[in-house]
Amino acid sequence: MPLIQGVLSPLLQSSILLAGVVAAGSMRIGTLTGMTGSSVASTRLPVIMAVLRLALAGEALRRINRALNAIASNSWRLKASPGWHWPDEIAVVTGGCGGIGLGVALKLAEHGVRVAVLDIKDAPESLQESSRIRYYKCDISDPSAVADVANLIREELGHPSILINNAGICGFRTIMDITESYIHRIFGVNAIAHFLTTKQFLPHMIQSDKGHIITVASLASYITLARAADYSATKAAALAFHEALRSELKHFYKAPNVMTTSVHTNWVDTPILDGLEDFFKKEGIRPLSSDYVAEKIVNHILSNTGGRLILPEKDAMAATLPGWPMWMQELTRDFYGRRATRVM
């Protein structure tokens, strides 16, 4: 919130602290000369000053922590990765025919990037109208289909330098109601596909020491949702994939300029949420727009840095849930569990 951010601003806090120091000095001088002010104010001022000092120190530590997190998630790089020229770059976007993926594909194309969209759905007109986007019908959970399309992309466009594993499905069922076939399907699309596409396009990125792999996960990577155990499990798997990939790029493949980014969103207005409009209205939940999320992802890609995106940013605390005391974790899951029972 703007007001809270303003109050926590180090500049504002420093100004208040400086004013307090000056006021304290003036009050002491007044006391020595017989021009005393309020004795109550003089006794409260040290307390106010101490609180302001603590607030300023806390804000400084928060900013240092944020900076260290950004550097660490960028494989300890202090600068942007070099050698990027967007008209020369090729991006692969899975699930690019709708929702977040469609927005990412269109926005990348606006910046001159050539984009290969992989999806089992037919391409919408907006994709067909762009000269810099090529559509490939593909079931990304099928290893042979992914291999065939990857070969076709390399032949027709060249070697991709950007891979956005975005495709995802969700059914909102309890564990007992999930069919065995759907379990295989959701893991295939939401998790296993990340391995399949990466194995196809990562080797050239390593060879050229240039690339960016974006894993579109969810806040469900950190908070397991009742009535979505399958979805939560696949998003936790996507996060594990991302973290292992980043580590392997550094320590096994020695490719420091191949970047990785994970994206964790709260509810987003995509086809996955079709039919839940009344539930969100009753619960007072306002899903993020897919265009907003796509804009954030593309801006991050254009920054030439790896990292982690949590959207909205105010929900960043969710990523710390696995480190909370068990009773706090359980209270959080209870809250979301009760809410899940109200989903029709």
C-alpha cells in the first residue's frame, strides 16, 4: 500500500529521526536556559527516537535481504547477462494459445522476439496475425511429440534462447475424486513436460552459455491446497525442477549465463478458473489479470536477469511458509481448507 510504503521509506524515517535529534537538542538547550517545554514530551521523546531507530534498522535489513535474494536467485550475478539482441532471439512458449502464455507470446513478439507457441488447442486469431509467432500443435506431455516439434522449430526458426514452461491444467477435485488417468495427465502437463522441453533446448543454451528458462509455477508450490492436491504437488515439483536446474547449470554445466526464473502467482484470471466466478465474488477474491502477469514475466525477461517472481508482490511471505512452526502452517492450511469446502 502506498501509505505504508511511504511510512517505511528510509528517507522519511531518516528525516523524522533527524527532526527528533534537533528537537531533543533544542529541548535540552531550553531546559538549561530556563525556557522549558513540555516535560511529558521530553520523557516520551527518547522512546519515540528508539522506535524510529528500530524501524529504520528493520527497513534497512529488509532492503538488504531483498537485494541478497535477488543476487542469489540470479546465480550470484551482480549484472545482467550480456549478449542479448531481441530480434535475434527465439522463444518457446508452452500453453501459448490462451491466458498467461498468450499474453507472453504477444508481448515478446512486440519486442521483436520470434516466438514458437506449443499447445494442443488451436491458435487464436491474435497469434495467427503476428508475423513473428509460429504455432505448433503439440501434446507437451508426449516425449516423441515434443522431440518432433523441437526438431521442426530448430529447422524452421533456429535454436531457441528462451524457454517458457507455462502450460498447466487443474481440476479442483478431492484426492478420492481424482481419477488415475487425470493424475497422470496433470503431472504430464504441469511437471514432466518441463523436463521434456528443457532436455530438447537446454543443450544448445549450455553450448553457447546463453539462455533463459522460465518455470511458471504457483503459490501452490509453497501452500498445499485442499481439493487441489494434484495441482499443488505438480507445482511443488516444478519448483524443485527449477531449483535443481539452477544448481546444475552452475556446478555441473558451468554455464553461468544460462538464467533461470520461477514464477509464483496467486489466483489468475485464466481458463483454469472457468466456473468459479461466483465463488471468488462471495469470498471477495480478485484474481490477477493474465495480461498483468504476462507483462511482469516479459519485463523480467527483458531485464536479462534470472530470479523469482511472486505475484502479487504482497504475497511474498507465502514463500516462507515451509519454514514456519508447524502450528502456524496448520492454521494456514485450515484457513484454505475451510475456504475450499465452499467451492461449488
